[in-house]
Amino acid sequence: MDKKLYIHNTLSRTKELFETSHPEVGLYCCGPTVYNFAHIGNLRTYIFEDILKRVLLSLGYKVRHVVNITDVGHLTSDADTGDDKMEMGAKREGKTVWEIAEFYTEKFMENISDLNILDADIWPKATDHISEMIGLVKKIEDNGLAYRTEDGIYFDTVKFPTYCDFAKLDPESLRAGSRVPIGEKKNPTDFALWKFSPKDVKRQMEWDSPWGVGFPGWHIECSAMSLKYLPQPVDIHCGGIDHVRIHHTNEIAQVEAATGKQYVRYWIHGEFLVMDKGKMAKSGGGFITLDTLKERKIDPLAYRLFCFTAHYRSPLNFSWESIENAENSLKNLRSLVAKETAGIKGDAVKKGVDRMLEPFWSAVYDDLNMPQAMAAVWDILHSSEFSPEEKRSAIEEADTILGLALFSGEPQKHVVDSGAEVEFKVRVISPEEISGELADKIINLANERCKSREAKDFVKADTLRDELKTLRVEIRDLPDGITECELD
């Protein structure tokens, strides 16, 4: 079969063949604003992005995956008014903003682990990248697309002629909107690049800048961090559908105004989780977290399976009945896997497996069609045409994409070329013989990186990746939990 990924690109509003000219696929995903728990609607987006990453890895791509942590600058209003969400969270709980950021970042990472979502390569925090944001605002200002008001530095959208193109905005309706009071802004769509700290309020997060003490606008954060860690144009930028009209439109304007180059080649957006005929949102106060499901003894992977019941570009209706059905489906799926592959242990024969999996791969390569992919998995398990060995191989392969831990009851094996038993699974691939000492050094560094990632010390993990590169080693984290160290 044709092993190529076709994905719906918001930029063109069409399904396109995915291609890249970069050695690694640059994948940037808008991360959480860590002022509160992520609700399960937020987490639906990270699940579809995880499927995308797993599919790219299955096609043999190396992926450099970046997910930002927004710990400053995200205001409660898209009109650049209201409180900073981080300051609001600190007031709500009587803590410092730094304590709020640390607590909710850790809770988000727990959610990612519970949902079996592959770890990003880089988790940059907004507060660690203020200098990059200031530098990007300076470029925009130097190119004549920024102006100063009493409360900040703003992007002049009228000077960016293609501003309306990405979200298909109607310029006439925007002009009509100019009759609404907009303060010192020149145009209703202009947005803050840098906000000045209020004169009568002492903020906990503020920085010196060429324009005065203040803090970054929310949109400049993703632009600056994506450009720092990924080559331009970025291959893929993902997020929720609600980001199209403002956040991602503003990101495009900022980067292309600063660099004069295309920002992103493929924009991919996931639809809402719908509850009571409206999207689930923190502003409504009644959002459901993953911990809510766990308190009801629902396996988080049942929610992952529930997300596969609708295409990522279609709204998904939430109800407690539907989640309970997903829990039962997961139990039934694992039970059927155990029954149909009873007594079969790994390394099964591959005869017939490729043909068996054709409907599955056709579905996932066709814009991540997970409802059809799951139908193909059930068909495999119910088929009388294939042997238990073939079914075992097929389901193991499918689960590298599904991430449902269908064989989770079995002990995990350590895979190390030197034969040493270690805490993490590391495999060294080399086109030539390498000495035992060098192999051990690579394995030790790779294991240390795994420990750093598990401890959420991503700065150290990135340093160890760079150290491995000096040894001509490229790191690849595979969906099955093995870290490959490949010598070029």
C-alpha cells in the first residue's frame, strides 16, 4: 500500500500529502496555560496530536516535538484586556504565580503520562524565553508594523495585507467593528506584542524591556519559542480550532512580519469536546478533569479510546454514559486481545500481517481517521482467517499508534545491545562495529536523558541530547517505549 500521510491543512482548507525537506519533522503544539487544571476538552487536542506524532514515527520520520508552557501573558480577554490568567490563579489560591505555574505544570504532565501521550522533546516555558520575545518584537517594530499606546506595544494589522487570509476573515465586518470603542488601538484586530505593567499594581511577573517594564503578549510567546527550536518554515503547527481566528492568525502575522518568510507549512486543528451543546471551557466553571474520571474509577485510556469515536476534526459529544461505554469497550478490547492471542509471546510470524493491517493503515494515513482505524482493529480480532500469531503481530503494530496499552499486563523487556539490564529501554544502532566502551557511554547518556525526561528536567535532557550528537548519535523515541540511538 501507499505509505504516505495525507492531512487536512487549515491553510489551504484541503487534504494534502505531507512532505518535508527538513532532516527532522518540526512539530509545534500549543501547550497549556498553567493557571488551572487542564480539562478533558483540552486533553482531546493533545491526544490527536499524539496520534499524529506516532503516525509520523511509523513512517520513519524523525520528529522534533515542541510543546510550550504558557506561564505568563495570557489575558482573560482576546481583546488584550482583563487579568493575566496566571495572576488570577495566584489570587484564587493565595499562592505566588510561580507556585501556581509549578503545580499546574506538574498536574498537566501527570495527565500526559496517564493518557499514554508520548513526551515532547522540548517543553519550553514562556518565562524562560523573554529575551527571545523581546527580540522578535524589536524586529517587528524595526520593520514598521508596531506602534506604542499607553498600555503597550501593538501590532498594526492594517500594515500586514494578508492578515485576514488564514482565518478567512471578512474585512468589511472588521471595519464595521471599528465603531466599537477600542481605546488607543488603531484597528479592532490590532493586538498586544508587549504589555506595560499597570502603574497602580505590582505584578509578580514583569521584566525590563526597551519600551519599559512589562510582560509579553500571549501570541508572541509561541512565535518566539517555535522559531528558537524549529527551522522555518515550521513543518506542522497544531492546536484547537478556537485558535484559528485570533491566536494562530496573530502568530502568522508576527513571524512573517519579522522574517519575511512563510511561518508554517501545515496547520492542523482539532475540534471541541462538546458538553450540553457548548464547548467545554474553564470560563464556564463546570469543566471536567482527568482526575474527575479517575475518581470515578475510569481508566484514563478509556477516555483516549473515547476520543477515537469521532474524527479529530469533528465535534465530540461528552456524556457520562459515553465514557462508561468507552470504559467497557476498552475492557472488552483487552479481553478479546488476550483471548485471540492466548499463549502467543512476541516475535510472532509476519505472514499475512501486512494484508491484515491494510485497512488500519489506510485509515490512519488518511487524515488520522481513528474511527475507521478502530473498526479495522475489531475486524482483525473477530476474523477467522488469520492465526493467533498473525493477530498478535498485527495488534502489537496497531497499538504503537493507538497507545491503548493492549498488552499492558505483560512484563516490559529491556532492550540493550550490550546485554546489560538497565532501568530504561535503549537500543544502539550502528552501521559499523563500535567498541564496548563507546556503546556503554552511549547507553549511559541515553539512560540519563530518559531519567531527566521522567523527572521533567527537560533542560538537562536537551543538554544530554546535544552531548550525544557530539558522538554522532541521533536520538529517536519510539512509540513502543524504546529509545534508539543511531550512529550516522
